[in-house]
Amino acid sequence: MDKFMNSPWFLRLTALFLAIILFFTVQAEEKKGSKAVGDARDIIQDFPVQVFYDNENLVVTGVPETVNMTIEGPANIVQTTKLLKDFTLRVDLSSLPMGKHTVEIQSENVSEKLKVIFDPATIEVVIEEKITQTFRVDPELNERLLAEEFNVVKIDVDPSTIEVTGAKSVIESISFVKASITGDKEINKSFEQQARVRVLDKDLTKLNVTIVPEQVTVKVEISEYSKEVPIVLKSRGVPVTGVTVDAISAQDKTISLFGPRKVLDQIKEFSVDVDVSEVKGQGTMAIDLKKPKGVTKMSLDKVKVKIDATVIDLDLEVINPEPPVEDVKVVTKEFKDMPVTVKGLDESFTSSFQKPAAGLVVLTVTAEQDVIDTLEKSDFTVYIDASETTDEGEQNFSVLVEGPLDVKWILSDKEVTMHIELA
């Protein structure tokens, strides 16, 4: 054995074996070291992108504000780059014309030993002309914020217009410029507030534009719910002997009523009774107005009524103003069984006639022959006004008549007796 180990061939074989083992050991270590350095990989998320272009005259869309950046390379360089972030990402559009372009993001001050991958790898950008246009601001208030029975009278915006700057295609897509008014519920008085302006397209999508100013002052005038209705004059009574009422007209044609919506929506006109029995001749008379039930206030408490009348002396000589008409025949006509209508009685009451029992009266009218010939029962309304009735029991009411102005009339019963009771 000693002879074999001292043999030159043994020593040669042993040296060869050791050399082979050493070779493969070194190769494995080199591969292991190479893999540790080259396979280091990391992601830098949401890194800002700088854009270079003529921002005085152009607008660019499509460039993301941030991108995700994957870096791969030696581990120490990857870690240093992620920690320091001393590099920049940029998109240079300064040499490109207006229109659509596909561009890549460029990196600066990133080690050449690193492999860089962007997400997205390329971006689609649009370069457009920048324009400025003036738009009117429309205020917007949700009326459900108002207290019950209140409504908006007027809304003023200061300034009433704003300037919007952006890409031409975006400016041309503007459909609405709104200033939305906010507040607590149950608003019952006028107020003023600052409101931010929103620029929207036809789908109510907010547009990316520059607004000057961004806020406006909105003044909102609130008042109790109101409604304007026409004033309608209705004559009642019989003119005194020698006076003929030719026409009556109100100085004010409309009146504004305030109160609950459900009350005002039922009122179509404001009736004013004119007692022609008090007319002595031509002139003007002031009539006090009564608030309808449920109305809280009115824009007028009196209305002036102009009376056009003809006065005749006892000898039938015309004092004013028309020349006499020759051969004018004055006749009478009797309308029997005219029903007396009950107006204004609260729905909580019912009524029945005590006198006359059937609620029927006789109406005798006097007028010129050609007028009498045209008259029918339907031309007259015989009624009582029970709007102020609040108690039960028997009550007397004056009978009123509405009819043509050029006709005189006499009633068989100037008063009726009614029995009122709760329904």
C-alpha cells in the first residue's frame, strides 16, 4: 500500500481529481454570485411624470400624472435607486405638432446598469389649441331645502359670467356652467353665499378646465308662496231711480295672494262685488277687499273702481252724457222660480232654506225692448254670500244678483232665512 501511494501515478491522479473538484466549485460560486446581482427587481409606484410643451398656447391631454416603474439590475443599485429616487420621468412634446401622438416616457439620471420598464409602456396624447371663452353662470337650488309654503322669488349671481380656458374640443363640449347652492333644510328667509362653479358636458360629466373666478356670490330671495290672479268685478244691487250704470272697471287688473299652496291653487280669480245701489253718478269708488279663507296676506287691501253712469232727472231728461234716443221702449220681464245659490259656505256646514221654503224667488227685470228680448234666466245669478258663517242655527242673508249692467231688476225677496248645521 505504501508503495502504491508513493507511486507517481497515484500523485498524478490525486492532483487531477482535486483540480476537477476545484473547477466545478468555482463555477458554481460564480453562477450563484451572478444570479444574486442580476435578478434583483423592484417596482416604484406612482412616480410623477413631467410634461414639456408650449403651455401658453397649447393644451395636452392623455399624459398620466404618475406611472409605475419597474427596475431590474444589481441589487445594491436597485435598492439605492428606489430609496433616493433622484431621477426624473419626462414626456417631451415640444417638437410635436397638434394632433394625436403615441409617445414613450423617458427617464433621466437612472443607472445604465438598470433595466427600466414603464406601465403603461406608451401613452396616447392629444395636443390641441388652448382657447378661452366666456360663459353665463346658472344658479342651482334644490327647492326641497325650502320650508313648506315658501318659494324662490329671484336668484342673482355676481359675477354673472366666468371665463373658461381649456382645449378647444373640451370648450366646445361645454353644456352647463352651474353654481350649486347648499344649505340646511327649512329655509324660510333670503340669504347670500359663496358657491363653487362647475363646468359640465351634456352627460353632466365634470370637465378638466381652468375657471376664473372659481367661486361666485349667489343672492337668493325667498318669500312665502304667492299667486297672481285677475281681479273680476261683479255688480250687485239695483241702481237708484234715474241712474243707469253703463260700465265698471278696476284700476288694478291683478292681485297677488300669499298663503299655502293648496289654498292658492284653488283660486283662479279674485271676485270683487260692486254695490251699484250706492252709485249716484260717474266717478271712482274705493272698495275694501276681504281676504279669502286660508290666504295670509294680499298685495292690495283696496281697489279703485271707475264708474261710468248716465243720470236722468225725474222728467226723463238726460243730464249726462249721451244724446237722447228717440222711440226707445222700456219694458219689464219676469223670471219666476229663480233658484238662490249658496256661495262661500264652509264644507263643514250644510244649509237648508226656511224662507222661501224651496229657495226660489221671482226676479223682475227692466230694460229696453231689444235687450229684454235677448235675456234668459241663465244671464242672471241669484245668490247669498255665506263665507263668513261660523255658527249653527237660523240666519238671515241678503239676496244678491249678478247680471248685465244695462238691466235693472227687483227681487220678490230681498232676504232669505237659512238653517245652518254641521255636516
